[in-house]
Amino acid sequence: MMLAVRPRPNPLGNNKGNNMRDCVSCGAPFDPHSLAKRLAGGRINTCPDCSDEPAVKYLGLSAGDGKQGSLTVLKFDSAEDREEYRQAWWVNSGGTVGKSCQLGIQKRTPNVRFQTVTQSKATNHKGRA
């Protein structure tokens, strides 16, 4: 005789399959963990149809200066500018080729506008530059 095994409910109530929400704009139920919602972006309490995310995501870049790398966060005007700068930085920094990054073909730095949101300087383990 086989016993049916039921999954135990999560006491926090945040199961991905059972976490349906109601949209605050149109009132339709939606799954915030669905692929459509993740692609649409926007607020957590709006459905994919009502979601609009005009803001461009920040871009974080790291540099290997000294014992600890510095970190820079940049803000762009458009998603296309962000992606063009990210690709140029990835190729020129040698993210996939190890120590031979300066020996290959370099990509030109794109002529895009950006603002520096924050920057941390490289420090050693004592907190000094």
C-alpha cells in the first residue's frame, strides 16, 4: 500500500507557486515570480500588463587595483547606452581571458553619457589606500 505524500505548507506563506497577488491598478490576480512579471519589471504589486519600468538599471563595475578592487556604480540615460558601455567594459577589462586581456583586440570606449552614482576606492585589509 502506497501512501500519498503531500508537500508541507510553508509557514511563511511565500511558496513560489502559491504566492498569487492582486494588481493594485486593475485588480487582476498574477504570480510575481512568473517569467512575464520578471521580464516586465516594475513594482511588486502590479501585474505584467500594468508594469512599466522607465528607469534604466544602474551598472556596477569593478577594477582590480591593488589588493582590493574599487567599485564604481554608473547611471545611464538609456538601456542601449548602458548595454553598449557594459559590452565595451567587459571586452576591454578581459573578464573572460584571464591575464592576457591586454594582448587581444580592444573595443573602443563608446561615446555615451553617464553619471557616477558612487565610487569606492581600493583599500587594503587595514582600510588604507
